[in-house]
Amino acid sequence: MIDIKYIRANPDIIREAIRNKNEKADLDALLSADEERRRLQYQFDNLKAQQNSVSQIIATKKRAREDAAAEIAEMGKVAAEIKAIQADLSQANALMDRLMLTIPNIPEEGVPIGLDESLNEVIRHEGEPLNYDFELKDHLDIAEANRLLDLPRGAKISGSGFPIYSGFGARLERCIINFMLEYHLQKHGYTELMVPLAVNRKAMTGTGQLPKLEEDMYHIAEDDLFLIPTAEVPVTNIYADEVLSYKDLPKKFVAYTPCFRREAGSYGKDTRGLQRLHQFNKVEMVRFVQPEDSQAALDEMLQDAEDILKAFGLHYRVLSLCSGDLSFASQRTYDLEVWAPGSQKYLEVSSVSNFGEFQARRANIRYKDAEGKLRHLHTLNGSGVATPRLMIALLETYQQADGSLKLPEAIRPWLELKI
RNA sequence: GGAGAGGUGACCGAGCUGGCUGAAGGUGUGCGCCUGCUAAGCGUAUGUAGGUCAAAAGCCUACCGAGGGUUCGAAUCCCUCCCUCUCCGCCA
């Protein structure tokens, strides 16, 4: 959420942000709703002031056992007026709140401007693709040959996009998750959380998934709960409606969760194997920082995510997302795309974003700075990383001519753990 | 799911036979005084949001879990919902 005072003072910046982000928010409707709301609030305040002062007189007279019938009669009229205005006012406020939630965050200075992913900027490449002297298979063929996945049966019991990892595939998946968690805990200083996988509407609104993306989420109607599309939602919301001290910041959390996405409207796109799923595993990093630290924190988190790919010896590239590809709440995002040699393409495994105070305003997360002033803190998050495409890259990168796998050194101790 | 108790400021805790309560008292915190130092003590200040204002001060409004209602007037009365605790039931 953007500060309404800022919106009022800089409507052109907001208009441009809406355009650059390819959003449909109606700024003019918002501005006029704001005006109407303030007009009513002013009337309401004045009537209330009148009511309060006359109420004092009534109270005084009653205590002195004097007659206050005239005042009471007069206030009867004022009370009726207040009631009428109050109804209008609460309607105006509701409209205002609704419109405020449709205004996206503003892309930061330096974010490439563009409406779709074709204008994302490749910043750099890291690592080298390996050389092979045999015909490469893609991950699904490798998985089938090694019986790592059972996608047909996953589809049978849930639908396509709900994978079953079986045997060594399940074990590998679990070890990868554990490796990433421990890496962030031990080398990057995060604190681990295990969080609810179903969250309420307020939490989803706080991080900015709602109201825009309701169609993309699994909804449990009976309890009005949503399955989380990312751990960002529960983790970022843990401090909703709270005031932290500047001494508590920064806070760095990491959480593993399954993620659920309906992927409405993307049927038939990148569906082979594990490329696009309704349920997948992800290790997510979330930070709460003071505003002046968020730029540096973003760079650090990007590095934290990259460290995982480096540890696995994978080739990848770093993208700066253009304005139109930024999520609704983000003001700057870097994507990591890992190279999948069997499929011959780069696959997104991580998205690292700075939300500035946008989410903190929505979720009402504040902190008291060194001067004792209340301010909204900044939130960031990044995948560290999502497993399905990481799995694709690992299988395709480390396949052998005989169809077997030679996994990187880093993960082996985890797979060889004896009890 | 059933029965009961409760949700007040950073925290504890009064108020809850409606008006003088933005809210006693205490703790904590800031500033000052006092004091070899510390502790104790004394004084004083200390919520958030919106409006007015060039700004500050001041003033006005709202906020005692959330939303409605009764009333001239609600932290106080009524209704609905949410949450916490205790007991019972069910259950991994």
C-alpha cells in the first residue's frame, strides 16, 4: 500500500507506475473517493464536536438536577444527522480501502521499463555449462529411467501438477530441502520457522496476493482460508499489527513449505514434467529491515540464493525484472534462472524482491527507530530456492551416458547419512 | 462440537449501578533534581491515527478485541463475530 498522502501529492508518479506495471488500477476513482471521504469526515467531526460539547452541558445540568430537555431535544436532531453521515462515511471509507488495495507498488529507480518478460534485463551469467559427449535426455526421461517420479499416479489422486516423488526421488528432494535450510541457517544466519500452510484473507491481503490474485489460489470456502502460494505470506505476516524496536532489526527468517498455485490461465505452458506444478516445495527467505538497509539487504539475499546454485555447481543467469514483470507488491526483483542442458533452457528457480514499505503498510508492521519515532519497516523475500526446477537442472546437468546420475559433492553426505 | 471465564495503553491492572475516563494506580521508559558510585528517593513527561496550520504549539475527531444496536450521551447496556484460558466430548 502506498501512503495516501504521497499519492495525493504525486498522482503522476502513481499513474506512471500503474502503466509501467501493466495494472488496471483506477487512480481517478481513488482520488475522488479520497476527496469524498475527507469531506464526510470533516462534517462528521464537526457534528461530533457539537454533540460532545452539548453532552457536557446536559451532564452538568443533570448532576445539578436542572432541566435539560431543550438540549436533549436539540441533540436528538444532531444525533440523527450524525447517523446519516456516519453511514455515508463508512461506505466511503470502505470504497477507499478497496481502491487503495488495487494500487501497486512503484518500481524503483533503475528498474527496466517494459510490459512483459521480453524486456527483463540479463545482468550476468555465473558458472559454465558442462560439456557432454553423448545425447542429453531431459529430466522427465531421466526421472522415468531412474524411477524418481510417479506423475501419472499423482494425477490420479489429485490432478496433473501434483507430483509424487518416489523412492530415491523422494529422498533426493527431501535432502535438497534440508541442505538448503541448513545452508541458510549455518552460513547465512537465518532463523528457521515452520508456519501454517493455510492462511486467512487478511494475511493474503497483507503481502499483496489479494485482492488481485484470488483466482490463482486454492481456497477453502468453509473456513475462508487459502493454501499458501509461498511461505512469504505466513512469514511476512508474523509481525502484522505489531511494533518492533529498531534494536530487533534486521530479522532474517527461512522457512520450508510446500506451495500451492492454481496457475489459472497457464494451462499448456511449460507443462512437461516438473516445470510447472500446482504443488511444489520451496525454501523461502524473508527479511525485516530498517528502510535505509533494504537495498543492501536485497543484494545480500540475492547472494544467499546464488550460493545454493553455486554449491550445486550449476550454471545460471541473473535477471533484473522489468516493471511489467514485477509482482504487484515488488519495487525491485531479481530472478535466478538455472540452466537445464537437457531441455536447453533457463528455468526460474528464485525470485528475490524488495517490497520497501509496501507490505509493511498493508500488514501494519512498524518499528520504533532510534529517535522513538514510529515508522514502517521494509520487507524483502527471496526463494532460496524452489525445488522442482532445481531438480530438473540437477538431473539434466549431472546425467551420465549410461543413464545414471552423478550428483554433486555437496549433496552426497546428505544422501549417505547413516543411522 | 458443548459448558464456563476473559479480551482495557509498552506491560500489569482499576473502571463495567451509562455523562466529571484517553482512561485511576503501579511498572517500564525519557528528562531534571538529589546522591562518592550504584540502588533507593523526589519532580516532571510519556499512545496511535485523521483533521486544522507554512510549521510548531494549540484546538477538533476517532480508537478500551472486531462489527452492529439502544441512548441526547457507551470502555460501561444489548446482539453478532473473532481470539485466549479452563472443563467435557472427539481425534493425529
